[in-house]
Amino acid sequence: MAANRDIIGLLAQRFSQPLPECSDRRIVIWHDPDEEFGEVFASLVAEGQEGVALLDGHPVRCVDVRDGAMFATKLLINRQSDGQDLLLYRRRSRGDLEGDWLVDVELYADHFQADYLSLLIDELEAADTAEIREALRGFSAFLRSKERTAKLKAKLTRGQTARDIALGVLCVLLKAESDDIAAVVCAYAQCAAAELEEPGSLDELMADLDKYGARESLDRLLKRTTGFSGDSGDARAFLGHLLISALAASMDPEKLRGLERFMALPNAEFCLRIVGEWHRQTGESKTSTLYEACQEVQRECNLVERFEALSLGDLLGADVFPCINEVLLRDLFRSVAHGSDRREDMRLVLETRRSMMWAQPFEVYFECLEAAEAIQSFYWEHTQGFELARAVDVWNAYLEDWWHMDAAYRSFCGAYRRSVLDLSSLDDTAKDLSEWVDKVYTNWFLAQTNDCWVAAAAPQWEGRGFVEGIPQQRHFYQDEVLPALEDGKCLVVGICDGMRYGVGCELAECLERETKGNAEVGAMQAVFPSETAFGMAALLPNRTMAFDEATGSVLVDGRSTRTTEDRQQALQSVRQNSKAVKLTDLLAMRPAEQKAFAEGVAVVYVYQNTIDKTGHSDEANSEVFDACEKAVRDMKALVDLAVRNMGARQVLITADHGFLFTHQGLTALDAVERACVSGEPLEVHRRFLRSDAAAESELLLHMNMEGLDGGEWSWWAARNCLRIKAPGSRHYVHGGISLQELCVPVIRFRNTRAGAKDFVSTQSATIKLLSTNRRIANSIFTLDFFQNEAVGGKVLATAYELCFTDASGNEVSDVRTVPADRTGADERERQTHVRFALKSGIEWESRATYYLVARDKTTSSIVWREAFSIEIAFAPLEEFDW
């Protein structure tokens, strides 16, 4: 009875509410399809007079609506009850309007339901139809829990059909992101993959699905969407079916003969979408459930062996399995290591695979491949050799072109070193490639370019001690420092011990990219021997230089230059308001201290020693190129603090010498005995030695050192890239006459402000669509893009997100990330192929306009969009009955 009173109270609340505008009465339809409250309605009528009941004192005419009396009921509503509030009791579900005489009343009247299902439908904001009620009855066990019901309400987005309810229940039980079909199937796939790592976990899920009446719905869903008709409790069978079917959507199914039992070709595109969604959710980690599932299916289906029998063209656009990258990389590594010209294939793989699934786990190998491609391209572009007669021409060729080989080699060594830590199955072929790279770099490039250099420059070294027509390090202070001095402004000169020309070019690029100033890079020939003691002295103001045999130091105008304090005194002998400091000490100062340090100072020499220190350590083989990167970061920091805290407008950065480095190290065959000079040498280093003035040698090159010591001793350089047998690293050396040792950079940085005449702002590298067809007829397709500008200088690397949207901005395809980071001048190297997959479940309108949208990945701002039409001839999955 109390429940009946509650229901009558709820009815009274309905009729006591204010009437809507322009309404003179209220009509409420009480839906009771199961006739649970027939007695309550009858008692309400009985308590009233002539069918009019009082609800909290409010008169309401109660009408029992029955089949066979519809005309009379409609007549009552429209003609015989003017101004009366009506309560219409119906044994029909709300929303069941087909053939209903009162459909017009249903559309404008208020509605009231008191049974459990009605209240649940209201709570879920679902349609009140016989179909929905039947679906909810089927999930009654699931709905007994308020917590599960609340989760269903939060996940349910449609609630118009029984299928919507089933999807919502599956979404909750599978812990899917949403009740979208793809999200639910993806969630089940992840549960299946978890079974591989935690056996038994899927059994628990299946038990819950059975318990709550959802297992049959899942089976129907999987069969309809993915084509899987097996047992949903068999994780391995489903994962094999899903992944192989997805693979068939991105490569010729003919290449998958023998795997038909795993494939459902009509469902292949949907399976690929599921894998893409799974990949989006879990990322590219090797510990992700998708990666583990792929590995398991790869082993079960012996895919690696199958893929190795296919051509590069067969595999290039294939997605899903990580081993595709592995097979492509192994093939390229192996064939390049054996001397095959694979430049075009390497470019294709780099352009295509880096924007596809599983690029990140193989990124270090793609970096190896990119560097190897640059090395092989340089090799084939210079097969005619290096035949230049004039030393100045050789020097200029190195500055304009040849140094790129040093940069590519350094890039390869860094990537290869990181790849060793990956412990991948590519290790063996990566090592083969590394050995090929070292042979090309050491035996061909270093040998031939320096043969050319030494042959052209040797007469001048023997006659003068330097090459004419090339800026000299001894004139650095006069030629670079003095012209850069400005009244009231501190000039900062950064000196990076061991920074060779290629590293200096990278630093200049960094400064262009990451500061508001402008940086240009030049070069000068270091003094011989290209050692720290000699190079540091040559960078100071000097009229004379001399070697002090007793201390091993080099004197400038009679002063020692061994320590930072000595060098400061040498600077102050020419200009009193000069200072010298180590970068570590400068960085340790507070900003106010840095400002005070530079107050009233015209020139500050700042010394950094990472590369040379590392090169001479036991870790030289693995750490030298890391030290180069650190040196670039350190010198960038120096520029920042010089401008910000020291009042500098200009910064000069240079080095005392460069270096030779080979990753594999040189063998005994690459070295000459110290006895190659007649008499007993006075001082022996890996790349030079000092002997008495009367010494002779046929193997070493005599260097004219009259400008240093007046001819008191004879100085000898190891020709080309040979080492002299002496203690020291087999990998890192300097002191000699190679281009890599003598060519040191001079970076001239000038700070500028926005609005200044010479100010150039940074800009992001941009991409554009190359494909001209603007009509899409397949759900999976590829488009071509072009990076307009090469990255470098003020043009910055940028990443873009590409996807298709409808006119309202809703995404209708997957999102692909395309990096615009290519640095090559060759436009062919800046093209990219990107594959897209349209979302399923969308009814495409042939006359509607869709858009390819490019967004800046960092800011999410739209950069551009291109209009497309989409004409896909299949019905959306949401319309299929499962």
C-alpha cells in the first residue's frame, strides 16, 4: 500500500507543476505495458466521481485506454474534455508508435511510468520500446548491481535498439573506452592478449559474460564484425584471426596463401581498424599487449620466414606486424653490407615505414639506415674519385661537400651504438652494415680525400708550414676578434677543445634554430701539430710562438699559455680589459655574478673541454660522438648566457684542433714504427713526432716549423691517416695534417632583436599534399606528401597530425603523424607516402564535402585543410543486425 501511495504521490507531483506556455491543461500518459499497476489505477478511479479523481486536491479525469475503444478515447480527448486535466492509462510501451491511433497525443503529452523497467529506461535515457524492454530483461542479472547500472548509464550513448544495450553491457564488462563497435571489439582483443601473459584471465571474463547473459552478444558481434566464428574464449585463435585478417587489408592476400583459416577477407578492413585503434591506445612499447600478441602470431604462423621470401614491394605498404620492419631492415642491411646499390630502396623504406605502425621500436635502426643511405649516396656520387690539384680547391671541396661524409659517419656510429643496447635480432646484420660503413669511411673516404689533400698541400707544408689562401689559426685574434669588438659590449669567444668542422656546422644550425640571432660558419687551418698546446696558443694574440722543450708548453710572445690564467695574461698584454675562464666555472656563477664578471670587459675567452678529454679516455670508442653532442649543447648554453647575462651582442666559437675517429679502430697495419725517422725521436705521438734538426724520414712528411722554433728541431707528420706506434687510442687521434684535424670551424653569432633589419624569425617546415585525386573510393588508401623546405637554419623540424574530418570537424579516419624533419636538398628525399583508414560505421554521403586536415602536433592548431569527396559503397556496420 505504501508503494501505491508513492505512485499516486508521483502522479500528483506531475499535475501540480506549472503548465507550459500557451497550454490550458495537462495530459499525462501512464505507460504500463505489463499491467503491473492496473489495480492502482482502478482504485484511483474508484475513489473519484464519474472518472474524476483528486490528486492532492487537484481534479484529474482518468481514462482507461483500451483497444477497440480508440475512437471514443480520441473523441473524449479532442472534443469532450475541454479544459480538463487527463490521465490516460495505457498497456503499451512508450515509443511503440506503429499503428497507434494516439500517436499525435503521444508526441505532445507528458509521460509517466512506475514499473522497474520504465524507471530503468528513464535512468538510462533509452527508448521505451518493446525491443528495449526485452533486451533489459535479458540483462537482468547484470542490472541488479547499482554500480554496474551506473557504469552502463555513463557508457551508453544511443540506447535506441537492443543492440545498443548489448554494446553498452559489453563495454562495461570489457572495460572499453566507449560503446562504439570498434572500441568494444578492441577491448575484447586486449583481454584476449592479456590471456597470453596471464593465463586464466580470459576464463574469468568469459565466466562473467556467461553470468550476466552477454556471452552470446559478444560471439555475434565478433562474427559479424571480424568474421571470427570460433570460441570467444580461445584467445590465440581470435588473435590469429584478427591480426592476419588485418594484414590482408594492407597487402596482397595472394601472398598469404596457406593462412586462409585465419582470414576473413570481407572483414579485413574492419580488423585493420581494430588493430589501429589498439595501437593508438597502447602505443609502440615492446611491452604492450598488441606487440606481444603480434609476436605470438608471428611465431605461430612463421611469418618471418614467409616475409623473407617476398619482395620489398610486397612488404612496403604492409602493416600490423613488427617483423615486417625487421625483415625489410635486415634485407637492406645485409645487401648494402655486401656492396649492393640500394639507395632508392632505402629511401622508399624510410619515406614509407617511418609513418606506419611500429616505427618507434625500430627508430634507431631507421637512423642507421638513413645514415647508411647518406654514406652510400656519397660513395656513388664520388666514384670518380677525389682528383684536385690545388690545396685551396681541396679545402673548399671539404667545406662545401666532403664534410657531410664525416657527419653521416658520426650519425651512423651514434645510432649503431644505441642499437647495440637494443639486443634485437637485427644485431648481426647491423654489425655487418657497421663493418661496411667503416670500410667505406676509413679505407675509401679518409684514405682518398686525404691522399688528395696531402699531395696538393705537401709542398707548401714543407716550404712554409701552412697552405696559402686559407685563413690561418695564428691570425684568429687579428682577423676575427678585433673586427668584432664593439664599444661597451663584451665579446665572448668560446673555444671548444677538439671540435672539428662538422660539429661546428651542427652547432651553427642549432644556434640558427634555437635562438633569435644569426649564425654563420667559416673555417681556418689549425697550426701544426694540431694539438691542444699549439692550437690554444695560436688562438691568442701573438707576434711570436715558441716551443718550450723543458715544460712541453707553447710560448706566445715569451709567455706561457698552459693554464687558463696564463692565457688571460696573454690576452691582457694586448688589451687590459680581457678575461679568460673555464665554461664550468662560468656556468657555476649566478646570473648576477656572470653580469659582474663581464662588466667593463671587452673580450672573454671561455674554454670548454669535453671532446678532447673524452677522446683520450678509455671510453673513446663509444663516447666521443656523445661528447660532440654535449659540446654543442654546452656552447649553445654559452651563447644564451652571454647574451642574457653578459651583455654580449656577438659570440665567436672556434676550436684548437679537430680529430680523426674510426669506430672500429685501426690495426697494426695502419701504423708506422717510430724508427721511421733516423736517429732517436725526441717526442713521439700518434700523429706526429719531433726529432733533432738533422733527422730524415721517407715515410713521414717533414713540416716547416721555422715560424715556431726557428728550425731548432725537425717536426714530422704521419702522412694521410696513418698512426705512429705510440701509446694512445686506436680510435681517436689528433695532431696530424688530415682535413679532419686541421679544418676547425669559426662560428660567428650575432644576436638580433625582432624588428631589426637583419632579424630573421624561425619558421616551421611545412608539408603539402602532392596527390591530385580528391575522390576517395576505398576505405584504406595512400596519399603522397611533400616537405616544402629542408630543415636547417631558421627552418625548424615539425610534426603534423593528418586525418580526415566531416564538415563539422568530426574525425572520420585514423590520425597519422608525419614528421617534417628532412634536411636534404634533394626534393625526392622530402616526399612521404601516408596510408589512411576510414572509420567504419559511417554512412558516407557522396555529395557531402570531407576534409583532409593537417594539424601542428605540438599546438593542435589546424595548418591547412583540403576538400575531398568520399564514395564508399557499403552499408555502415551499425545498420547490420548482429
